[in-house]
Amino acid sequence: MGNYRIAVLPGDGIGQEVTAGAVEVLKAVGVRFGHEFTFEYGWIGGAAIDEAGTPLPEETLRLCRESDAVLLGAVGGPKWDGNPPHLRPEKGLLAIRKQLDLYANLRPVVCYDCLASASPLKPDLVQGVDFVIVRELTGGIYFGQPSGRVVENGEEKAVDTLLYKKEEIERIVRMAFTLARGRKKKVTSVDKANVLSSSRLWREVAEEVAEQFPDVELEHMLVDNAAMQLIRAPKQFDVIVTENMFGDILSDEASMLSGSLGMLPSASLSASGPSLYEPVHGSAPDIAGMNKANPIAAILSAAMMLRLSFGLTAEAEAVEHAVRQALDQGLRTADLAPSGGRIVSTNEMVEEIKTAVLDYTAIAQIMTVYA
Ligand code: NAD
């Protein structure tokens, strides 16, 4: 039975609601399996700007570094939209990724059978979708310098720089191949090699890494084609590896395959310290504070934490099983309404999943697998 120290950074908007739900579920895991989870809270994003005058206070960073893993909600909102660049909530997110060296962002995209009709795509197209997007998270155009606005000879300009070092590409591509080895053994490397130098280097490095994984198939795909293929035939994918901005955009697109952005968890793995777990979605200001948000992406992120940071596989399965059970029983937050079922609040969904975790038995899990 273990002791685990978790830094919780709820952030803004529905980040507050969904992380509270994930913490409740982790507490249930602690009770059910006899672990002790300690939750310590920190500010990030707009909440941190309001409290401490900066989107990522030093004490938040210290708390994260001293923890075994970090659970994050979401940042941002209209209140801070007019702030200068260094005082924007998103700066806190980019800074924590860089500071904790969270280079590998894993975003599993799974379509639960009972949610196939929640997707705007045809159910037979999305049923059985199961792939992972591996997004490079600490390089590329979000971090490259120079970046900013200038006025030169009276002309206003803005510049962003897409820069990748070979070693940054190598480590993320290796992560994708390692992951594919335990799955369907196929890696799709997405780039824009017909136009971008950084993509040509990306492609070369992917070829080099592939030589060390002869059992895994590598294909290259241009990002515009990948955007189309995700909608045309999403079941062709197993592991998609791509740079920071392409991964950001493609994973939001891919969320529609699972029915809602509120279903997509993510893990951001660190090269050196604690890893961070957060839902893919943002702070959803349009529904913040209404007890309407889907907490499942945050809860599944907590399950990824259990598996990847703590090695607690049975515990992670218990949470995933509980989520599946709640959905199979017809519970739906409003975002999943198109798939039918009974509309419930954030809190009701959390309660149901919590109860299922407390009641979890390995037999229940086996019954699901063989059902
Ligand atoms: P968003 O993900 O917050 O919302 C997009 C749409 O999806 C909204 O209609 C929202 O209601 C819905 N949605 C998102 N998550 C949901 C959930 N769990 N349950 C039900 N519905 C959900 O993206 P946005 O509207 O483009 O951005 C809002 C703010 O969030 C902005 O300030 C943006 O910068 C920020 N943002 C933060 C992150 C992050 O913290 N990782 C990611 C994306 C956007």
C-alpha cells in the first residue's frame, strides 16, 4: 500500500469542477485499495494572476517539483483575454510544461460503443476507434524565439519561430515507437515535410529511430492529409506522433471521434521529474460554474496518473471500468446528450463513478472484458 503526494492545480473555469471530481474518484481509489493520497493545492492560470500576479507562481512550481505527480484542470477565460502577453493564463501552462520538462503529451482517443452516436460522424465510422496521439510538448512554434510583435519602418509585424533540435525529435519519436510496441505496432509520423525544414528533419529522425524498432511499421503523413484521414477513416491509426502545434490541433479534431472534448484525457510525461495529467479540454467559460461539465476527461487523466506515474494498473483499470459502467448505465452529461441516456450533472456523474470504484472487484472487470 503506497503513499502518494499529488499536486492539484485546478486553474480556471470548469478546471475547478472537473479536478474536484477527479480528486473525489482518487480518494475512492485510496479507500478501495488501501493507498494514501495526499492532495496539495496550487494556483495556475487566471486564478494565479488574480492571487499572485503571475500565471505560474514559484510556490506552485515548488509544490509540483516536490510531488509525485501533478493533476491539472484547465486555464483561461474572458476575464484575462485583454491582458498583456506575459500575464495571460496560457503562459502559466506553457511555463509549467517547460519547467517540468513535460516533453511527451499522450492523448488516447477511444470511442466507447455506447457513445458512438454522440459523435457528429457516422457511428460505424467511429465505433472501435482506439489510437493515441503523441504530441511533442516543449518545442516547436509555441516556444521558438524570436516570437513577438515589432514595428519596423512604420510597418507592424508579428513573428513566431518553429524550431526543433534533433534530440527533441528523437526522444518523442522513440516514445511513440515504444508505445506502439505494446499496441498494434504502427506509428504514423505527421509532418509538413513538403514545405517546412523542421518537418524534413523530423522525417529523417523518424526514419533513424524506426531502424531500432524493426517490429513496428512507420508511415509518414502530411498534416493536411492527416486532418482529412482522421475523419475519413480514423480506425487506420494506432499511434500518431507529431510536433507541438499539429498535435494540439489534431487532438481537438480527434476528440469528436469520442463524442465530446469532455471525454479526452492526457498525460504529459517528464524526462526528469513528476509528470502532469490533465484533460485535453479548456476552461469552457460558457458552462463554468453550472455543474454541467463532463468530468470524465479529468477522471480518466487521473487513471493515467495511477498507471503511468504510480504503476497502479489494477487501480487504473478500476477507474476506467467505473467510467464505462456509468456510461453503459445511460448516464450522460449534457455534452453527450446526442447519444441518448439520462442527463446528469457533473456531481452526479462523479458520484456514480466513485461508487463504482468503491464497489469494484476484479471479477467485474473480467465480466466486462468477456461481455
Ligand atoms: P474549451 O475546450 O474550453 O471549450 C470548447 C467547447 O467544448 C465549449 O463549448 C465547451 O463548453 C465544451 N467543453 C469543453 N470541455 C467540456 C467538458 N468537460 N464538458 C462539457 N463541455 C465541454 O475551448 P475554448 O472555448 O476554445 O477555450 C476556452 C478557454 O480555455 C480559453 O481561454 C482557452 O485559451 C482555454 N484553453 C485552455 C486549455 C488548457 O488549459 N489546457 C486548452 C484549451 C483552451
